[in-house]
Amino acid sequence: MNISFNRFFRRNGLLRIINNVYIFCVTIALWIVWRRQDSADFCSDISKAVDLEMDDPYLIEFIRVCKMQLPTKKEYKLINQGIDIAKNVLDDQYLGYRHFWADAVFFSQLLIPKEKRTKRFFECGASDGEFMSQTYFAERFLGWSGILVEGDPFYFDKMVGKNRKSTQFQLCASTSNKSGIMSFLHIEKGKVNGSEHFYPGCGQIFEGKIPKLFQNEGTNVVDVFCVPVYTMLLATNALSLDAFFLDIEGAELEVLKTLPFDKIDIAMFIVEYNNDSERFNALKEFFEQKGYLLDDYSSVDTLFIKNEYMENVKVDISKKVFYEEVNKWKQLKPLVN
């Protein structure tokens, strides 16, 4: 009975199939173990990735393997679920810190032709991925995705724990066309008019002196690997974007100057200048030379839109229309959990 049973299996090739599947699974398991060890060895020697040009294949592969966290399908683990993030756009107390992410999303829907709209973003200075996030709402409620960059290892780990649905890099944006290691100031908290924790995650490149605002408030200096933004765009094949958010506490213009505008297509930039008139004028001049117009600004941020999309504006866009759209957003249910 047993012999005939085996003959039946052999005749139908099932034993062979089972054997092949077993060998395949063992091979894959061994390959994963080898790959993990190979990746660990590859990532352990960061010196080989230093001082490389922004389009160097080795540098691109290094940040893919060693510094990149892929999007997750796990449920978000958030504190406030973004409820107050939507309200901030309308609340007068936040007027000085107006969130231009809302403008960016609004204008991308209004100005960019559907066939060119990517619903993709790049956010540099993403902090923990939730507090004052420029991209969370668009990701969860409007189906956007993109790239999140945070140099501070402490806040990067926090961001990974939020289960964002975008690619994440634990890197700082280089102010030159090459990779390197820079000292980074980790800031735990700060005080504004006696209010603590208003600025968690406002890390920045350390220039030898801790800003007065953050002295004795839980700061320390860490070394962070920095690469040009273009390297990150190449690593993720994200050369076309609807919105680019840059908030890195002072080095914005130097980072922007590293971008090869002839090789990328970015519809709009939201860049912090923090009420510094000299930085504001320098940003305005820079973007005008690159073919962008200043659409709006607050005491903190600027919004620049590519000329070709501004030409699509046929009527004056009133704040009333904008607020009506934002109020609709507040009624939306999450597209992803």
C-alpha cells in the first residue's frame, strides 16, 4: 500500500515539487542570512562613502542599503492622529507659523495638470514625523507619499516608530556636492515665552556654539552622515516631485544650491527663513533665477511655485476658497491607517 502510494506521488511529480520547494526555501533562507551579514559588513565602513560626488554609484547604493528605511504597511502609531494639524491652518494662534504644506497640497491640486501631478513630496527636517509635520496629513488623508529626511538619530528612531508610509533617510542634507560627516546639534527641548517643548527636534548643523535659546535644555552633539539631496532623489528614483519642504534651521540656501535643476522637476518649494530678511531676499533671488515665483510667505516660511504652473492661474485665488478646501479636508477619513 505504501509503495503504491509513493508511486502515485512520483507519477504526479508531487514529491519532486515538494523537494524543489524545500530546496528553494532553504536557499532563500541562506541567501537572507548571507545578505544580512554582507550588508552589515558593507555598512560598517562608512569611510568609503565619504567625500564622494552626489551621483557616485557607490554612494547611492550605500544610502539605499545602510541609511534608508522603506515605507511600512503597519498601522500608524501617532499621538494626536493629526487632528490639530488640520486645525492649525485656520487657528489664529498659529498665524505666525502658518503651515504652507496646506498651500502646497491645495496648489498642486489646482495648478498642476493631472498628467504631471505626482502626489510625491520630499521633506528635509522631518523631526519625529508627526510634531508640526509638513507631510503627514497629505500622506494619510490625501494619498501622497514621498521621502522623509531627518539627521538627528534620536528623532529619526522616533519617526520610524510612527509607521509613516514614506521612505525615510537617517541623513543630513549636505551643503556641498559631496558626502561627508558633520557635527549635528541634538535639541531635546527649548523655551519660547516660558513654554517648554515648543521646539523638540529642531536639530541643526553644529557650528561650535549652542544657540542661546537652547542652552541648558537637553542638548548634545552627535556626528551625522550627510549627502547631497540629489543623491537621495537618485536613490529613490524621485526626480519629479509636487512639493519640496526644507526646514533645517539655517542652511537652506546652501543645500538648495547643490540641486541640479536641469535634472529634476519640482513644482514648488516650501522653505524656512525664520523671519530673517537677508535670508528671505537671498532665497527670493535664487528661486527667481531658477524659474520660480514667490507666491506667499509667513514670518517663518516661504512658498515658491514654478513659473509654468503659475501661468495656469486664470483667476485670483482668494483665502476664502482656500479655507473652504481645508474645511473639507477636516471632514476626510484616513485613506491609510
